[in-house]
Amino acid sequence: MAMAPPSESPVRVPAILVHGGAGADPGDGRDELRAGVAAAARAGWRAFADGGRALDAVEASVRTLEDHPRFNAGRGSVLTSAGTVEMDASIMDGERLACGAVAAVSRVANPVTLARRVMEDERHVLLVADGAHAFARAVGLPECDPATLVTDRQRARLAAHAAGRGGTVGAVAVDRHGAVAAATSTGGMVGKHPGRVGDSALIGCGTYADSRLGAVSCTGAGEAIIRVVLARRALDLLQETDDAERAARLAVDLLVKDGRGDGGLILVDARGRVGFAHSTPLMPVAWMMPTLDAPRVPF
Ligand code: ASP
């Protein structure tokens, strides 16, 4: 189905939608999660106000959540079975189908920014582990001590053999020019095997953006998301249905049935219509668009 160009319905753009992970555990801190995703939506919105494009907005939002210790990305990432942090992140610019990603990185505070640098360098799409750290040094991104990323909360979760993931983070945006972008960042799964890479580093699985259609960021059981190439499939469903909410729901059904796993995703189409869905009990989301005075935080 052909979709109308963004210029036909300008009131919905720009728009930014963020998530704080389908495995988010509210514990006693639901308000903290709400405040965290709202702050991330505001950071993306500010990027637009400063003249930024969709790509700048998703990077700003994801950085905010990477810096927040309650989410499973950057500081606060879940730990591997060896007690270490290994993070995955990716970013995609829907204007040029340009993309960048990093996997199993432990020495950068903001993996989404490193992923963006990989994208902008244009030679490669995905850099991993020490090669990614060397690239970070070469492009002048500050190195951080991996110990600063480890929180007591995540040490305790590993010690308790807590299964699951925690709050992976992501953002999708469309700017006033109708360009879309998506970004995702995570510490992965609690107690994962060192070296395990999930969907969040894989373009088409955890992240995808195409300005002719929309942008998607996924969260949940990474192996299941990879099995069904979820982010790209969600955009196919968007093209078929021309309905962002319905496409998100159908994509999550696909994840559960064919992927045999749970999770969720956020989606924005090129006209600024937002959709999200999850098969897990909680996936914090927040969004901003021109019709709102403050981020909408519906959980
Ligand atoms: N998808 C992430 C991974 O498998 C985890 C999550 O989203 O909670 O690494």
C-alpha cells in the first residue's frame, strides 16, 4: 500500500517515542521508570528544538537512558555470567539507510554514540569488542573504566541468579522533514555467556529505519527477535496495514508465535503516527509530538 508523503500531514511531526525495555522490572520504582523515559523523550525533543534531525533526537534520547542507572544500557547494564558488562547498540538513519552498530563493548559510557560514529565513518556497519574500543579511541571518544558501569543493583541480580533482561532502551523519531531514525542500546540478558551478541546490535533485528516507511526499535528475548528479523518485519507490516498501532501488535504476535519469545517494540511512521506493543507485563514508553505540552507516559 502506498503511504502519503509526510508533507501531507505536517502536524504530527516532529515526533519522538522512547522505550525502557520489555523486561523492565518496576520493583518499587515505577515512578523512577516513568521519570526516566519522560526525561529521554524531552531530551529528544530538545534536540529538535536545537535544529537537530531525527538521528540527533534518537541519539539524545538513548544517551539519556544509557546514563540512567535504572535502565539496562550504559551504566546499569546487566552483567554477564562472569560479572562483566558487555553492551550492544545500533543506530539507523532512514534517509540514506545508513547504519552503525557496536557489540560486546565495555569501555564506553554511551555505546549509541560509538554506533553513530561507526555509521558516520561509513567503512563498516558493525564493530565488536576490542576492535570497537580501538575505533572509539581513534575517533576520540573518551574511554571509561568498565567498573563505573556496574551498579550494586545488577551485582545483586546476578548473585540472585535473576533470570531475564531488565530495561533495554530505544528511541524512534521523525523530524519535520519526514526523515526517520531509530536507535537501541542494551546490556543484554542477565548472566549471558561472555561474547553473546543480541538483536540490539543487529540492523533489521533490533533496529531499522527507512524514511519511506518508518522506524522501529525492539526489545525482549534477543534470540527470538533475531529469528524473525523483527524490526524490518514490523516495517513490512506497517506498509501492509498503513496503521502504526496495528503493525506493532502484529509484529509482537509474530515474535511470540514464530520467534517463540517475548518482547516488544516501538514504531513511528513517516507521518508521525506512533505505535507500540509488548507481550511482557511492562514496557515503559514515552513520547512527544507537537500536540502535547509534556511527554505522554502511558503506564
Ligand atoms: N533484546 C535485548 C537482548 O537480547 C534484551 C532486551 O531487550 O531486554 O540483548
